[in-house]
Amino acid sequence: MARQSSIKKAVKATTEQLGPGLVTGAADDDPSGIATYSQAGAQFGFALLWTVFLTTPFMIAIQLVSAEIGRVTGKGIAANAKEIAPKWVVLGLVLLLLAANIFNIAADIAAMGEALYLLIGGLKHEHTLIFAAASVVLQVFVPYHRYASFLKWMTLVLFAYVALIFFVDVPWGEVVFGTLVPAISFKADYLTIVVAVLGTTISPYLFFWQASQEVEEMNHGRSAKPLKKRKGGSREISRITRDTTIGMIVSNVVSYSIVLTTAATLHAQGVTNIQTAADAANALRPIAGEFAFLLFAAGIIGTGMLAVPVLAGSAAYAVGDLFGWRSTLEARFPEAFGFYAIISAATLIGFGLTFTAIDPIKMLVWSAVINGIVAVPIMAIMMVIVANTEAMGRFRAKRKLIVAGWAATALMGVAAVALVGSTVLGVG
């Protein structure tokens, strides 16, 4: 009994320390991300498992950088960026982020509406309206301390994709080989998917969201002061490290599971073209069975409910920080009108795009292209900030994190060039 009690206490202590990092990692596996990972598995089988494995340490490093910037300085990425870069440069990056997020929101809620249609029938646009409205209402009218708890528990839906592994036949020898031995090809379709996986895994909206969530946690905590203005703080840095590491590992385990499952089922049966996450769910039905289909489709809806608010919220934090608006989910609507207006507008414009003739796949492609372009300068600015003693004080990043962060930036630089090139070759 004593042992069980100590285990429960340890689990409770760990879960209480999880927050911004866990939610950020979970939000990375949104419906558009699911579509990307599904296409990777369906088109190339186990040959692209290495991409998810490779990105994990780089994703942890750059998200640690964003989290530490937020908690140490008490400001978001945009607010810090405008202190070291011309405002017009930061404005351009924020506008690109906003455009990419809106395209991503449109693709996500379209996938959610289609997934619900597959489950219960009805009208797809009505379903997307419900999801868009629910997202706005939750962010605008639910205080942060309650909303954050909701998001944290929503991350549990991700394990549906891990559970899928137990419902399919997996050739583990091929899985290990695909994970540890990179398959090299310079064909446009292969390069496009490789870069899409990298861009989906390391995305700018995650940087802005996690940094701003650390500011929210600071303001809601006992001491509403940036770490650089407080005594101590090593425990808080340890908490951020644990939270972020666990969150990113969970995210990539889920991504890995989606690639593995679709490779073992769809690719193995000759299904190699997946346009949306709902397509993947539908294709699984005759191959892996009804329960696998239900898990996959329900997961699309759950991850969308988690990711759409993060996409809209990260854009609002970036715009609000740039113009000095009050930007917090803890405020009431009139107290942070501009901030909530961006959240509402981004979600509603995304919903509006689902009525246009724009193909959701093209929206995803352009979202990936914009993210690929904007990620590199944002990451470079973040690395300058986190290595700056004036900005970070005694919490200036350690050399190991600086090296890992710049390595992640270089990786995304190569990915951005390859993404633009593969888009021209494979799409244009």
C-alpha cells in the first residue's frame, strides 16, 4: 500500500508539472499533420520512419528555447524579437505566420467536419461550423486556468494513434531498419514528403504558443515576475525541461505511430495516395477493421479541438505582442479586445475558406511553404535572444542548448530551400 501511495504521489507530481510543453507537443499532431504522416506511411511505407526519429532532439531543443525565452523574460517571441530586429521585419514574419495559421485552421476544421461526417453523417459544413464556433467560444469565454486544464486532458486523445499499432500486423524488422537507416532519394515526391514531415514537426506557431503559455503560467502563478527578476529559478527551468521533453516525445511517438500504422496497412495493400486525414481513416476501414477506423476518425476530431485553438491563439499572441496589446486568455473579452478579435477572425476566416474552391491540400501545401520560409528567421532570432545575456540574464542558455538550437535552425534552413524547390518541382 505504501508503495502504491508513493507511486500515485510521483505520478500526480509529474502530471501537475506538465502543461505548456505537453499541450504544445500534442497540438503538433493536428489533422493536417496526421494527413502528412499518413501520406508518408502510405506512399513510402516504413522508409520515412527515420524522419520522425531524427527530428525529435531538434524539436525538443527549439521548443526549450521558446519556453525559456517566455518564462525568463516574461514576454512572448514577437515582443522579444522587436527589441533586436526592425519592427517591419517582425511585422512581416508575424503576418506570414498569421496567413499560414489561417490556411492550417481551414484544412484542420475541414478534416474535422469530414471525420464527423464519416462517423455520423449529416452536413460537413455544419460540422465545421460547430467546431469553429466551439473553438472561439472556449478561448474567449473560458479563463486560462480552466482552459489550460481542458487542453492538457485533451492530449489523451493522441494515444488512440499509439493504440492502433496493436490492431495491425507489424513487420518489426522493417520498422527498425526504416527507423535507423535513412533512405536517400532526390526524387521530387520523396523530397516533398521528407520536407513536409520536417515542416509539420517543427512549426513556427508552436514557438509562439509555448513561449506565450509560459508567460500565462507565470502570470497565473504565485510570483508574476520573469525568472530573470527573481531569486533562484532553477526548479522552474527543470520543470520547463521536463515538461517540454515529455511533450515533444509524446508528439513524436504519436507521429511515428501514424506513419507506422499507415505503412503497415495502407502501403502494404497498395493504397499510396492519401489527400486528407479523413481519407486515411476511410481507407483504414476495409483493411484494419471498424475499430481502427473509429479510433483514427475520432482522433482527428480530438486533435483538431486541441490544435485549432493553438493555431488561432499563437497568431493572436504574436500580433498582440507586436503591437503591445494585452494578450492573455485569462482576460475577459472587453479587456483584451484586439487579442480575442485576432483569435475569432483567424478561426472564422479559416472556416470561410472551407466554402471556397481552394483545395484543402493546396492550403496545406502553401501553409507548409510559408511555415518553411518563416521558421528559419524566427528560429535565428530566438537563438540570438536565448544566447543574449542582456535579454536572459543569468539564465542565458547553456552551450549544449545553443548548439542544438542552431543545429535545428540549420536543419530547417536546408528544409526551407528543399521545400521551395520540391514545391516548384512537384506541385507547380
